[in-house]
Amino acid sequence: MHARTWSAALIGLDAVPVCVEADVSAGLPGMVLVGLPDTAIQESKERVRAAIRNAGLSFPMQRVVVNLAPGDLRKEGPSFDLAIAMAVLAASGQLPSPQLDRFLLLGEVALDGSLRAIAGVLSVAVAAQQLGYQALVLPAANAAEATLVKGLAVYGFNTVAEVAEFLRHPDRGNPCPATLLESEDNSQPSSASGLDLADVQGQLQARRALEISAAGGHNLLFIGPPGSGKTMLARRLPGILPTLSFEEALEVTRIHSSAGLLKERGHLIRDRPFRSPHHSASGPSLVGGGSFPRPGEISLAHRGVLFLDELTEFKREVLDFLRQPLEDGQVMISRTRQSVAFPARFTLVASANPCPCGYFGDTLQPCTCGLNQRQRYWNRLSGPLLDRIDLQVSVQRLPPTDLARSQLGESTAIVRDRVARARKQAQSRFQGRLRCNAEMQSADLRHWCALTESTTVLLEKIITKLRLSGRSTARILKVARTIADLDSSEQLQSQHLAEAAQYRGLDRLMES
């Protein structure tokens, strides 16, 4: 007898339907799995056999063949266990086959017949709704996560026996209540990390650069000696960023769900991501990869912050992987059988010492490095990568008198309000097409960064003085546009351009 159920395979952040066919026929008892399954799926034969028996049901003592179609698509993970178990039960006459086409089944089965949670449910739920499935059947631990998708009936169960009983009488089941999150108060970030910008003493230029970065989504590099506060500043950037919108939160939650990093199933991630990989990170761990592609650090930082501490300690070839994602806002991972795109619209914040010893330009401790040493040190970073960093800010250690006085600056809440107003002005200008000034393209620059005669002359002088490339010039205009938004100005003024040019500190440092 033949029967089929439906499940889904996760390809990047997207899910594709997989037909699970089971055929029970005369022959030596045994179970064969075909359809390019990985090792985890091959091992499901033993899990499914034990789970069905311990659930009080009968595993057929005949030849069982299970096919995962399409046959040319590689499948991985234990999420097909439940669909395989129900297909075998239907093929052996223990479940009504016509009912099964209405549902998408997901879940790992345990030997005792219980169901275990799996990763990537949110992406599968989105795909199930788009493909027109009536309902999603999965472990109870994943049900709340799936209900984040509107208009999809979700049924969560704890055991294989409960699922089998539901499929015999689906009209008796009650779908899980939807998770209502849009009505929550999003006026303030939910993070309770306690990192307040008021804790940072002095560093007015660095604080200003941090505010501009948050308001426009600009990439930022802090350069300064050890102990000057570079890391302290960077870790306070997520606190002054606007709260994630519902759509952005859904994007971020899908990525973390697919990576198996969703800590609270059923809850959207409300905080801006902050990822800080170690400088020993490999290229695939940074941008994503693997035989079954998984999101890397840049995708996990989507809509948030990627912080690279001690930037010059990263391998140059690893950092160069960032060039294309910084420009396009996504990363394309190509494999022989498929190509997968992951979103990667993040703000890059990095820190670096000014030289190998760390004290070039420091007023408190002399530098022991020569010019050639400093040049070799900065040659670890490619010019195209530095071109993509909008704000390059020198951070100096505070003198002892300032440290002793403990004078605090503006709080995170005050700065966040200014950032929110600037972002709102930009989004009103773009009418929802773009989210921040850093995403502007050439046509947007011509329209929204129009210059007067005097500002054009000033820009020509800046380009000549700093020997800027076309990309660097465009990024100065984007930063100037953000500064104008913080000033509530529709027209770019000379002071906006002049301040934007001041944040090319690395160019002057390398000439010293």
C-alpha cells in the first residue's frame, strides 16, 4: 500500500515542500530511505521504528520504502521524522490517507514516541502559508514560534500518538492561538543590558560619530590606544538605535531560527543584534557557508551591529569577504547544486590601535614604532574595505584630571530620541523605499544631496585634499545628509560637508 505526507526542507532562509512517500509491500522486514537523505535522516529509520512502537502503534513487519521527493534535492536534519512516521502509518492502513495532503508535518521523534523541537520553523511556516497549506503540524515546543505567521493554522503536539489521533479526526483539533505581538509597546528597547552612554566620560567627537552612525546606518571605525574607550563606545551603539519594526523583527527572528539560535521560541527578537566574532574567525563563519549553507555572523547581525574588535588582527583575506555584503546588503553563497542568499544589512563598527605598539599619537605614552612599521600594520587592511567605512574616528585617552572628575555625558535615552527623529525624517523622505541614508544609491544622492555652488566648491576641495575615490565621495555625501537630518535641515550646508570630511581620520593618520 502507498501513502504520502508533506514536509519541508530548509534552503538558506527559504523552505521548499518535500513529498514523503511510503510504500509497504511484501518482502523481508526492513526500511529503506531514498531521496538524497543525509546521515541524520538515514538514522531516522531507527527513531521512527521505536517511536511508533512505544506510542502504542504498529510498525509494519514488511518491506517499507520511503522516498523524499524531489529526489535531486539534498535533505538534512531530523525534522522529517514526523512526516516519515505518519506516512508509514498511513501506508500500513493505520491512518486515513486522504486527510494527509492538507497538512505540513515537521518534527523530530524521540525513541519513547515524544516530539522534540527543531530549528528553522519560522521560515517553514512562512513557506507553508505562501504555498497554500491549510495547517502546520509540529512539536508543541515550536508551536508558538510558528503562530508568528498570520493566517496559518498551527497544531502543536507532544507525542506521535497525539498526532496520529489528530490526523484520524482533524475536525476535533483546536489550533494554537496566534501570538499577538504588534500591539506590544515598542517605544523603548526591551534590552536590560544596562549599558548607558552616560557611562562614557568625555570623548565628544567619538560620541558624536556614534550618534551619526546610528542615525544613518553608517559604518564606523574607532582608532586609538588601549584603554581609550573604543570597545565601551561600540557596545553602546545598539542602545541608541531605533527599535526594530515588526517586519524587521520577523526578518531577524527568521535568521536566528534557521541558525538554531532562537533562545525564546514564540517570541520575536526585539533587540537589535550585536555580534562580536573573535579575530580568529574564518571566512565561512563570518559570511556563512557549509555543505548545507548556514548564515554567518554578518547575517546574524542583520538589522543590527557587527563589531570587529582589533580589526587589524583579523586575516586580510577574511576581512575582504565583507566587501561585497557591505555594498549589497546580502551575501550569496554558491555551491555546486544550489546558490543561497542571506540578508546582511548591518552596521559595521570596528576598533583598532593606531600602530603595533598601540600608542602612536598618544599624549601619555610615547610610541616605539617607526613609519615603516605603521605602514605595514595598516597594509593588513585593504583599501577597498577602508573605502566602505564612512566614519574613521580617532579616540584618545582622557587626561588624569578628566578621569578623576567623573563627569558623565548625555544618557542613551536622550541620544536615542535624536536618532529616532533623524531616522523618521529620512524614512519620510524615502517613503518606505529605504530605511536609512546609508542605503542610498547614486540616483538618491543626486536627488537628496543636491549641492549649491558654494558647497560644490567645498566638496571639490575635500576630494582634492583627501584624494577621495568616487565611493568615498559618495559616502561623505551620505554622512553629510545624516548630519543635516540631525540638524533638521532639508538642504546640505557647508558645515554638514565639513563635519563629514572630518571623519576621514584614517587618511590623515596613514600620512603621518
